[in-house]
Amino acid sequence: MILDFIISKYNFWLYVIIMMIGLYAMLAKRNLVKKLIGMNIFQTAIILFYVSIGVKKGNVNVPIIVGSHGHESQIIHAADYLNPLPHVLMLTAIVVSIATTGVALAVLIQIYRRYHTLDEDEIIQIKQSRQETGV
Amino acid sequence: MTQHFPALIIVIPLLAAILTPLIGPLNRRLCYPWLVLSIGLTGCLAIALMAQVIMSGPISYNMGNWAPPWGIEYRIDQLNALLMVLITGAGFLGSIYSGPSFAKELPDQLTTATTLYLLMICGLLGIVITGDLFNIFVFLEIASLSGYGLLACGSPDAPLATFRYIIMGTIGASCYLLGVGYLYISTGSLNLADLHNLLPGLYHSRVILTAGALMLIGISLKMALFPLHAWLPEAYYEAPSAVSGVVAPLYTKVGGYLMIRIMYNLFEPRFFTEIVPLTSLLSWVAIIALLIGSIYAIAQKDLKKMLCYSVIAQVGYIVLGIALANRAGFTSSILTMINEVCTKSCIFLATGAIIYRIGNSRIDNLQHLFRRMPYTMLAFTIGAFSMIGVPPTCGFFSKLYLLFGCIAGGHWTFIAALLISTILNVIYFFRVIKVACFEDPKPDYGRTEAYPEIEVEEVPAAMLIPILIAASSIVITGLGSHWIVANLINPMIPVGF
């Protein structure tokens, strides 16, 4: 009974598990790079969710229009093709996620140059000792 | 030509941002006029669009000529026309101010900062203009990414604060995206107006409920609503002056705009007031936000950090107005946004000017400032009065409507909380004004020669003029608040309030 419930919606279970792994990394890891990777996993889980909702089982096509461009071309019935829209949306979301990672990595380089470490506890210690000495 | 204004208002800053890296290397001095020119042009378009909306009602623009439920629709009504004018207005003032400010704080990154500044304005305008939920996500990330870049340019500690903001902001955007996905699998549509018609039949579905919750949590993270505010003070405090003078007034308000859109335009008001009674929870969160924000603001020793906490308190006012779910509350939330954009750009730019002259913004170091920088401090005082809610500033009218909203809803405890928070506002602003106006620096007993005369040393005109314009806009929007309510807010009040 429960197994059927899990198997029938396995794509949702998978994306939730991956998402929670990402969330765990962001919350629990003290290393900033690991936090960043966790953030990336979090975003990827949502991308997988979107991609999986476009899937249909059975005899379905990829193209929406059959025949070449022109008079013979014909739009096929909506039930007979995979929904391409979530996939197209995710192309944009992948670009967004890569850009975010890029910006975050650049910021991490700046952090490393200032503190010479990427461990959050150490950075907080260094910051506090610098504030006390007024540097 | 006129019918393509909705597309041009996005295209001009985007194109200008792309061209900046080509212009910058030719001559770095060209960056500044280029920035002011392109944002000024965008501002003219925003004003033209607002005039058009006031005269002939909402505009719908089909991007690429694809009909709405399938293509991306740019839909401009009174609310986002107003926000576009506010965004370009604050962006324009910030761009004038950025000339001397960037030259002092980021002399090596002038081209990059200009590019990011233009992208940020493009992203913010895109969020408010578009009527497509996925498009909102894309523009939200354009605005956030350019914001991260600009904030990280600040002081040496800025990258660390920005990294926290990146993590929190990305979780927020991802939650929003997930919510949009849930709406899409239940309805097959991404268009806001289309979804508004499709959703009522599904209001009792748990998927829709989850979608609404995820989207609201995502937006709350982006707008720094109370328990999710931890990233904001550090990130805004460490930023360059010209950047915090634009980011602080705009980002949280655009979040407030999205909250209004989701709660009352995507869903019908009855979904969040009756089916899922979230508004009562949200109003308590808002009350805590505005009290905690003010209390933290009092505890700060640094002027700029105090203002960052004041931003968090103001988010509470906006959300309280939204969550009251009545006519006066809705009016007050939009008036608070207008007030916040004018006031926060005035106060943050004035604080930037103080940092430009003194080097830091510790409250202990502000003595004699009224004599040294009279115009800046005059603008600061007007801004402080507006935050407190002294008539005839805009802040008075937004608080008045908020009180009317609480009375109409019968929430007497909220009225008490609002009055307490007003007193807290008075405390933390007058502490600054007291030091700047009445106190003398600590006497130096070993000194034998006379103290030098205090001279007026104002900041350059390019920094002073935006501050004064922002200060006068506070009074103008206050005096014109009747016109704003009648022409821009009343047509937007959701059905059923």
C-alpha cells in the first residue's frame, strides 16, 4: 500500500530527497564551498522536478508539428506529444543556476583573499579578533 | 512607437548594460553620463506609461506578438506603473549620486559597477512589468544576481555578508520556482491573469495550497520579512554608499509588490482570508517584525546599520497593510512603499554623504554635523520625520491609513503596537539628531591652540542634489497623497475589500 504510493510518485520522492540533501548541506556544513554545492543541489532538485513533470508514458512523440514546414505540416494532438514547455523553462533555470554559482564562486575568492580560509567558524573568529583590535 | 513602450522600458537598460563593457574601456569617464542618460530615458518611458495608464486604463503588451495564455504578457496597471516610476526615480537619483561616490569608493571597477547597476534596474523593472510567473522568476534572479555583484563591491567584509545573502536569496527564488511548478502542473498555465480565472475551482486542492505557501515563503525571504531577515543588515551595511542608496529602497518594496500580486491578484482575496486564514498569522508576523526591527535599530551604534534595521521594520508595515485585507490597509501598504522608496533613498544617500565626508557613520562621530553639512542634515531630518510619521510627509498618511485599517478590522492590539513602534522610531532618529545638532566633540585637554572654526563642507553637487530631490519628493508625495490614492491606488483595490 505505502510502497505503491511511493512508487507511483517516485519522481516527486526523488526530487524531495535530493532537495533535502541540498538543504542539509546548506544548514549543517561549516565550509562555505560545501554550502555553495548544497545550494546547487537544491536548485538541481527543482530542475529535475520540472523535467519529470513533462514526461508521458506510452506511444508519444517528441515533435509538436509533424511534416515539414509548409502545407503538409500538421499539429498533432496534445495527448500524443511530450510537453516541451517545462524543459524549455528549465533551460533558463539552468542558466540562472550557473550564473548564481559563478557569482558565488567569485565572492568566495574574495572571502578567501581576505581571511585565508573558507571555514565559517574560523572566519567568524578572525572577524571578531579583528574587530577587537580595530583593524 | 508608443505601443512598444512596455518592451522598450526593459530593452533600453538591458541594451545599455550590454554596451557598457564596450564603452567603458574606451574612456572611463563616459560611464557616468551613459548611466545617467540611459536610466533617465527609461524614467521618461515609465512616466509616459503611467500617464497612459491613468488616462486610458491598463495596458496589455504581447511580447513577440504571441497571444497571452501562451506567450509572455506584459501587463501594466496602476500599481506596477507606479512602481516603475518609483524604481526608475530612485535609480535615476542613485545614478546621479554614483558619479562622485563610485569615483571615490570603486575607482577600479567603474565599468563593472555601471553594467551591474543597469542590469539591476532592468531586473527590477522586469519583475513589476511582467504578467508571467516564470518571467517574474527570471527577472527576480537578474535583479538579485546584479545586486549580489554590487553589494560585494563594498567594504572588505562585504563578500562574506553577500555570500549569506546569495544562499538565502537563492533558497527564496527556488521556493518561488517550486510554487510556480505546482501551479503549472495543476493548471497548465503560467499567465497571472489566466491563472486567476483557472484557480478558483481548485482552491481546496492541497497542491494549490502548497504552491501558495511556497511562493509566499520565497517572497518573504527575498523581502526580509521578520524571521527570515538575518541576511539583510550585514549585506546592506557593507555595501558601497551609492549601491545601498538604491538597493535598500527598492528590493524589499518589489518583494512587497510581489506579495500583493500573489495574495490578491493571482489568488482571490478570499483564498488567504477565508479558505486558508493566513492573513491573521501574517499580520502577527508583521507586528513582531516592526517592533523587533525598531528595537534592534535602537541598539545599533552605527547610523547605517541602524537604518538597515529600520528597513526590516518597514517591511513589517508593508506586510501588515497587506495582511489586514481591507481597503485602508491595502492603501497604506502601497503608500508605505512610496514613502519607503522616497525616504530610504533620501536617508541612505545622506548617510553615504556623511561617510564620504567623515569616513565612517558611527553615531558618536556625528557632532556639529548640522553646521558642517546643513543641507544633507536638513534632508536627513525630513526623512526622519517621514519615518516617524510627522505630517505633511508621506509617512504620516501611510501610518494614518494603517491605523484606519486596524480600526476597521477591530485589531486594537495592533494599534497599540503601531503607537509603540512610532515612539521607538522617534527614539532612534532623535538620538542621531541630538548628537548631530547639540553635542560637542569630547574636549581635548592637552590642546593649547584654539579649536578651528567649524566650516560648511558639503559634498559635491552631484551628490547633494539627489539627496535634496529625494527629500522634496517625500513632502510632495505627502501633499499629493490624495491624488495618488484617488488615481493610482483606488482602481487597484481588489474586489471584495
